[in-house]
Amino acid sequence: MTEIKSADSNPIPGADHPQAPPAAAAFDPGQTRLLPPKAVLEKQDSGRDPGLKPGAAPGMVAAEKPWQVVLDWLRNLSQASIIWISFSIILVFLVVLILLIVQSGQKSSTFRSAATEPIDAAAEIRDNGLTPSYSSRKASKPVHVLTDDEFAGTAPMVARENGPIFSAAIDPELAALADALKKRSQMLVESRTVPRGNSVSRVSQGEYRGFKVSVEEKIENQQISSEEVTVTMPRRGFIKTVNRVLESVREIDLGGFVSELHGAGLDIVTLPAPAESQVLQVQLRAVRIFGKPVESELLISGKSVGKIFLGMPTARLENMLLSSYVVLKRKVLVNEIYHDVYKVLDQSNEPLFFVYENQGRIWGIAIISEIFKTEKGIGIGSNLGTIRVNYPRVSVGVSEKKIPYVKIDGVDGLFVIQSEGVNVARRIFPSQTKVVSIMIGNSLEFE
């Protein structure tokens, strides 16, 4: 930081000032005077120079006091000289004041948000003894809570007209499970419309945890008049429903269907229904990641990213990272206090994440690489639909800078999402909206 030094508030008058008469010459502080301006040598009758102080050597004249010299100099200044000196002092004062204001403005704008600016979490790390010396940005209201209630599979407690395939009790269960898979797959893919005569068919083909789901809905007067759903199992077999009634199956039964769901990391929950209700409701809950588990060093969980956690001493962080990563460290000034910011890259110089320091400990982690994921596979590039079908409860809000974010259970941080198409006030959350950055804990703004 450039240190601004105050200019001299007492400038020496320039050479263009009018000169006083020789008898009362103006004092020049740049020179050493051997004689005072009005020194006069007179011969005394006593043979002793009256200008000498007792004990002074003969031939020397006593000099006036410095303040008396300055007063004499001021008395001999012309009115024009006084005006110019006053003007110079005022001008210097104004220049110093302007420089101080500019410097203050530079300090306040030291940090500029990037396009995918991380958002500071509202909570402070109090359990680690950290008290931030600067404020976190608070999320603005409202924050909407989205649950998986709308993904519950429903089916009427009836069988097809020509008789049930298994039984009047089992057929609705299979149909409800197929409906639950249909709703989840539709969150992950975009459907297309196909005109057919006086009606429109909406078709979607998606996959959810290995289950391939094909849906065709007939729409009349903007209402779904009929639908057909076909679910192909990950291993073998399929089932087909028409208007949520089991129509046909192949190489699968209820036990096999349940086994396929458990193998995909899903639990089945039968929801309570009113006593007089003729509808069966089931819910699917993701209990683990589908596919290969996330490596521990890449896992986002709670207040940690891999082996790095909030509150960790930065000295320990440096020792841990320097052996395997490229680490760039710089200081940023916030409220007259310098803080360390670490930019961590892999060996190919690909950026991975930022670490923010406060009082010698990790205060926040900003993830910018897609390789880090939660235990259910959520990371940068995941869309809102994927988050919702994997987590039964998520919160969606927007920062004071109008940046939308998502919070999920089990992670002490924010998943920043694209703003295009999102309208929190009107509860419009497109399922294809993607995560662009992840903040664990808190962060500083950086360029």
C-alpha cells in the first residue's frame, strides 16, 4: 500500500517575493546570518562595546533571538507577499485533503466481486473461538424451503379393468413407485411437445439412478387427459402404467422392484393417507450416492472440504498443501486489517479452491472446481433438479446483491446458482439452473 505523507504546511517563500529595503532586509531562512538585520557598531567612551554581553569577546555583536528575527521578517513583508503565502498554505492543505480522500476511497474499493462471486455465510465460526473483525454479508429475505412432497408417487387403489396383474393390493404399490420415479426423472430432463391432431403430447425420456423412465402425456385444454409411463429396471425387466394404473410388467415383481430401488441407494417410505382416501402415496429417499463413492479428500461435508476444515490453523494448512498442491498466497486489507487469502491449484495449475484466513485460522473455503462433491454427488455443475431429488429439504434464497443460492442439510455453506430464470419472490426455480460455486463458512470479496 502506498503511504501518503502529508506535505509541509509551512512552505518557504519563493524567490519571486518582493525584496524589502536594504535597511530592513527580509530574513532568508536558507542562509546563516552573522549579523542581525539592524546591528550597528558604535564607539563608546568607555572603550567597551555596549552590544557585548558580559564576558563576550571584543569585536563580536550579540545576535537577536530566533523568534525576534521571524517577527521582524513578518513585519517587513508586503501585503502581496502575505496574500501569496496564505494562498500557498491553503492550496497545500487542499491537496493533502484530496489525497487523503482518494486514498480512503481506494481502501474501500480494494475488493471487487467476480462474476461468480462467492457469498458470505451469515453464521460466524464461534465454536472455534473466531470472532471476525469484519461483517459477513447477510442473506436477504425471503428464504423459501422446498421439500420433496411434490415428488411423492401416487396411484389409485384400483387395478386394471381386465383384472390385476399381481393383486388389488400389490398393483397400486408398483404403480405408485413408477409414478415417484417419473416425477424425479422429469426434474432432470426437459420434455418436448409433439402436436397430434387437436391435442398435444408432451414426451420426456430420462434416467434416475439407473432407472430409465419414458413418459408420454396427452394434453387437452392445458390439462393432462392421459399418460403412459414405462420404467426399465437397471438390471432387467420393466413395468408400464396407464393413468397411474399398472398395465403390464415383464420379468419383475414387487420384491424385485424394491430390491432394484435399494440397490440404487433409495429407501421407500409409505406416506400416511386419510382413512377414506382411495389413493396410495409412496416416497423415495436417497440415502447414499449412486455409483462410485466420493473420495475422502474430495468430499464436501459439514464444515470441511476433504481434510481442510473451518477453524484449522493456517500454519497447519500450509504444511498440508505445499507437498501436493500449488499454493498462491496474498494479503487483502479489510477494515484496516490484513488477512491472508490462499489460492490452491493442482499440479497442472488448475484452480481448485480459495481459503480465507481470520486470526490465523481458516474462516472460509470457496470451491471453484467440479471435482469436489457431497456424499450424494452434488457439486459445481449440478443442477437444482438434481439437488432436489437427492435432498428432501433445501432452502433457496438470494443475497443482498441479488445472487441466488441453495442451502442443503449436512453442509455448512451455500451453493451459489445461476441467476437466469430464477425469481425467488415468485417462487420460480428452474430445475436446470446450475451450481456455479460453493462457499463453506465465510469469504472475502476478491478480484
